[in-house]
Amino acid sequence: MSTPAAAPPAAPGTRVETGWEQLTRRTMAHPAWARALAWLTPALITLLAAVLRLTNLGHPHEIMFDETYYVKDAWSLWNLGYEATWADGADAQLPNGDDSAMGTTGSYVVHPPLGKWIIALGMALTGPGSSAGWRLTTALLGSLTVLVLYLLALQLTRSRVLAAIAAGLLAIDGLGIVLSRIALLDGILTFFVLLGFLFALLDRRRSLPLLAARWEQRRLTDAGGAPPRLWGPVLWSRPWLIAAGVSLGAASAVKWSGLYALAVIGLYAVATDALARRRAAVPLWPSDAVLRQGPVSFVLLVGPALLVYLTSWTGWLSTTGGYDRGASPDPLIALWDYHSSMYGFHVGLSSPHPYASPAWQWPLLLRPTAIWVGDDPSGCGTDHCIAVISAVPNPLIWYGGMLAALYLLYRVGRAILERRSIDAAQALPLIGLLATYVPWLLVPNRTIFQFYTVVMAPFVILALVMAMREIAGRPADPLPRRQAGQRTLTVFVVVVAGVSMFFYPVWTGMSVPYEFWLIHNWLPGWI
């Protein structure tokens, strides 16, 4: 009986594919499949995110944590055009649909109105007594944030697989889930910040080739003996930069921390313009980018942002009942004075809180925020039940992302020291963390919380995916190296999904046995 012959070795120089590479190539070889997967993949991942965020959204049917501010502010904005004070007992009355505690006196608030207007849209659809309505728009924007991350990762990596992994990790991460299921501002802020980064990247993709083409056209025009030009072209046609300004203006109109992202994107635009001019051999490329293109980019980015920000205050400006609205006959001067007061509040905020966590603790995940604890839960199958909503991220995603960010920092720093070109896909997650994390390190005494890191989470995941790309191996790497890397990543993603399923009950406030809840507290500060 003959035995089958082993497959002959590949010819020298022939690239042997791994199983994943063969599956991807065969799938993409069929145009119909390729077109279907191009929209079906992000659609299904976004749908998964929506299911995890919208299921039983009304639980608990009570105002929890800082919803005591934003739900009531949103409803008074919708009805009066400004945030009003509420009488005692409003938190207990509002879940029953009773808004009689709402007054007409302006309330002193310390965040701009846009996020509360967005919360109010859901309340207008369902009425003030629907806890699902309070949280509807934050859940929808939280789901759309997953789609935006997919598009951003796709632009960075040109890989649908890596984009799907990035979006999938955000879809199942606890921080994103929890902050999408509560009527707070931070999930809304995350959506607009990430959208602004996507638009800034699209601007880079469009404007850099345009700059190179126009400079080359000028060079050819001057070839007939005219003196060489010292300055490059100034680009006014940058619609994606305008879109970034609109989005980051909206972020700033939700929370002032959106201004950090606006400033960082402005610097990013100038830096990429300068590098593009250097590559095009523009003689005076540094001053050309800063002194000529820089002011134009400022107008295109900051102008729309300022317009959006001021528009968000229309209700306060067009009525007379808002806090300090009558402080000056000129409404804009009154608004400036109000902003000065708000700034003073934020600078001086240092009151103690049991879940306060300074920014240096955030990478270590030492003190995640307990959003809600049920009074007397039951139905868990034992006599000792507990129901908790904890804003703790998936630990594997978070700690893996932190290590990946350090790795990218090393790679980018080494490239700078060796004067090599920087991989934009490795740099952008670090730029995102510069905008969303580093500013908080500058206020060590301010009362801040771990759940603020929801704005960091997409960039932490992007860093993780960039590191995963390295682990998976480059096309030129030997077959065993790529096989080992891709199998490792497959196991990692499966384990991450399992950890998310394990934590989902404490992200959504399910009633569970007390002992089951205890094993979710991996560090002492998680309790």
C-alpha cells in the first residue's frame, strides 16, 4: 500500500501563505464578496456594539451617579432654553415622569450645553420619565464611535482585518459600554474627538498629494529660467480640515477638555504641512508651513470650531433666564464673564471623593469608578446578591494597550533620534493620547476620575492594534514567524472576548451572587 508523498518545498523566493492569509486572499479575490465585506464587516461590528449598549438600557430605572446633573439640565434646556434649578426630591420624582420640581431660575453649570442638548433629544422622544430615553443618544453615539474607529483604523493601516479588530475591541470594551449606557457627557465627547481625528487624517491624505502636485507644477513652470521659488503653495481648499474644526468645536461644546484635542490637531496640521514641504524640497519649508500655511490652517480649523461652540450657547443667549444672563447688557460680555467664573471653578476643583483618581493612576487602573450599586438586588439564585455598574475596562485590552503605547513611543522616539521617517500609523495613537491624557497630568491636585479615560480608550486600542500588526508579522517575514504571530493574536482576541463576557454583568448592573462579583475585583482599589 503506497503512502502519500509529502508536498515538495516551495521554490526559492516563493512566499508561502499562512491559513489566515490564504483565507483573506481567496475572499478578496471575488469582487462580489469583497464589496459585500467592505460594508458588511463594519455594519455587523457596529450592530454588535449597539446590542451591547441598548439592551436593557433603562436599567436601573433611577438617576445614577452624575445623571443627577445632566438629566435635569437636559430637560430644562429642552423646555426653557437654559439649565434651571430643581427643587429637592427631583431625582425621585423624575423617573415617574413628574417634572414639577423644575424651576425657572437659572442654574450655575460648569460645562457647555451641547452634550446636554444631545441628551435632551432622547428625552424629547420618550418623555422625562423614561430612563432609557435619558441614555438613548449616548448609547447611539457610543455605537457610532465604534464605526468611526473602524474608519480611522482603516485609513491608518489600509487593512480591513486590523480595522475590524480595532472596532471589535472597542465594541466589547467595558469602558465604552458603561459610558454609553449612562447620561453623562464623556461618551459624547469621545465621539466628537475621535471624529475630529478621522477628519484630520482624511485632510492629510488629501492635502499632502495636492501640495506635492502644485509644487511640481510650479517647478515645471519656472524651468524656463525664472528665479526659483522659495515658498510653497498655500492651500485654502481643505474641506476635511474644516470638518475637523466642526467636530472638535462640538467636542469643546460638550466639555472643555475637547479644546486639548483641537490644539493638538492644530499642531498636527502644521507639523504634517512642514514635513510635506520638506519632502517636496521647498527651500524655506519650516517658515512656509508656520508663517504662510499656518494662519490659513488656523482659520480653517479654529473658525468653524468657534462658530459651533458659540452656536451651542444659543439657548442661553436668546433667553433671559439663564444663570448670569443679565450680568451685562451685552450678551457676549455676559457670556465671557460666565466663562471666567466657570474657568475659576475648574481650576480650583479639589474636593475629596472616594472614587477620585489622579491621572498618574490611570494607566495602572488603580481606582475605576463604581457608577451604581443596587439597594437590595435579588434573583441571582442565592441569598446574597449584588448588582453593580463599574466603569472598569476590559483589563486585557487596557493593560495590553498601555504596553503597546510604550512600545510605539519607543519606535517613534528611535525613528526621531535616527532621523528616519516616522510611521504615521504608529504616531497617531500617541498623538491621540497626547490630546486626551497628558493634559490631565498637569493638574495633579484636581478632583478627576478614571472614567474620563473613555476618551483615551480608542487611542489605547489603536496602539494595541499597531502592536498586534507587528506581532502578526510583515509579508516578508518567514512563514513560521507569521504563523506563530497570527496564532498568538487569534488566541489573544478569543481570550479578550471571553473576559468581556465575564465582566458584562458588572458593566450592566445585573444581579449576581456576591462571590461572583468579588472575583471581578482584581485589585484592591476595584472595590
